[in-house]
Amino acid sequence: MFEEREDMSATREAIEKLKQEIRKLIVGQDRMVELLVAAILSNGHVLIEGFPGLAKTLTAKILARTFSAEFKRIQFTPDMMPSDVLGTSIYNFKDSAFEYKKGPIFSNMVLIDEINRAPAKTQAALFEVMEERQVTNEGITYPMSSPFMIIATQNPIDMEGTYRLPEAQMDRFLFKINVDYPNLDEEVRILQGIHSGSNNGDLSMIEKILSDSDIKSYQESVQKVHVEDKLLQYMAEIVQKTRQHKDIAIGASPRASIALLNGSKAFAVMRGRDFITPDDIADVAMPVLNHRITLSPEKEMEGTSPDHVIDSLIQSIEIPR
């Protein structure tokens, strides 16, 4: 029988308020909202993939409105240069010296729209800031303010003018969230909201729920979540299995194990617990792993999805009791 060690009720109440604010303008997409909140609690970055018109960008903007933290949006394009993101040194004639002009990446929450439209040189410029939360310019390091989170979006079907993200960059995203179409009931509710004028996309109706200090406090709460050794073993087995599976050419890195741990802790806190269960691990396994594995050429040619392989892999591992 588990025993509560930390009181997570206040954190859970704040998270529920946060979700309620998002639902003022977003119909359905509960899974995306839940994973975005978990990423904030885990201090991780998120890649959202889905067809056009599924409220990916709108959800990120709404989420940013619920914080008192700074928010910036960057629209990636094929001619985007690293300096357009990170900033550049500009000569100051008054002081007769170069000074660093910080780019839009310097913010608490950064939305990168259509991230796969920028070339490899610009993608590589994100490596340091995503992993180490700092930018180095001409030998000088500029740390990012805390909290710092990147939410990136991409379209899975529009191939013209896009570039495949490097594996090293994909590995730096805590979750990859695949957004699906709304069901019939949800689509009817969307139309009803638009028709009645109750949901016209007005972001001014979103209230600020969390401050910088609140986010830091909740992230600290996540770190206090208890994890039994047998569950750590379970996480490690899942990741190890990706490196041994016959249908996977390249398995997940140790970052995946850490992401499983942090994501599971966040889900436990969101559910008002200070300990994780196998269900928490199962809930985050797919978004943690689906962008970190490379299927074998045979499976790719067959059109097999990473989700299908990951699901069968997890089913093959005994759940700890």
C-alpha cells in the first residue's frame, strides 16, 4: 500500500484550472493538452505534429497566455538563418564596439511554427539552447531565463520546402505529440461555438493562472515524486528493448529513459499523487519513444508506424506488480 509523502493537492488544483482555461477555446484535444502540461512540469520541450487546422498553434498560444512569463513566436522558413533565431553581434558606433543583440529564442516560452521548414544549419543552431539552455556567441555564454520551453509544430504531409529534423534534435524533445482529427461530436461543438459567437478565438478571454515562481515550484514538486526501484527497472527495460527489437534499426538513447522518468513523475503529480505507477509510465511511453526510434527499412516500406511497434514492444514486457 502506497503512502503519501508530499501534498500534491495544490499543484493538481492549479493544473485543473490551467486545463479549464485552455478548454475555453479548444474543443477536444485533451491528450495534447495533458502532454503539454506534463512537459511544463517536466521542464521539457515538445514537438506537435498534425494536419493543418487542428489548433496546434492556437493551443500553444493559449498555453502561453495562462502564464505571466514572456512568450515569443518564430515562423520558420527555408531562408531562416541561425542569427534570425539566436541573435547576432552588431557594431555600436557610439561605443566603438560590437554588442550582442539577442534573438527571439530568448524568452520563457517559444513557439516555433513549422519547425521543419528551416534548413539543417538553422536546426543545428537549436542544439545547444535546447539541451543546455544557453546560447554561446563569440565565446560568451548567455544563459536562458527560467522557465524555458520550446513548443514546435510541423505538418506531416506537406513535403515541399521542408527538411527532416536531425535525429540529435529530435532526441532533445521530451515528447512528440501526434494530433488527430476531432470526432463527430467535437466537430459539432466547434461549429456550435463559432456559430453562437462563444468561441471566436479571442485570446483576451484567457486568464493568467501561473507565475514564473509557480512553475518553478511545481517543477520542484515533480522532482520529489517517489519512484520504486522496480519501476526504474521497468523503464530501463522498455528503452533497452528498443535497441534489441527486430523491427527497429536504431533504438532510443538514455535521454529516452530520463524522459520516461520525468514524464511519469509529471503525470503522477497531475493525478494528485507523489508516487508513480506503471500506468503513468504507459501513458508517456508513446510520446517519449515515437520520435526516438528508426524503424528497419523493411517495416518502413510496409508502412508500419512507430506507434504500432512501440505498442507491441511494451506489451511484451511484464508489468511490475
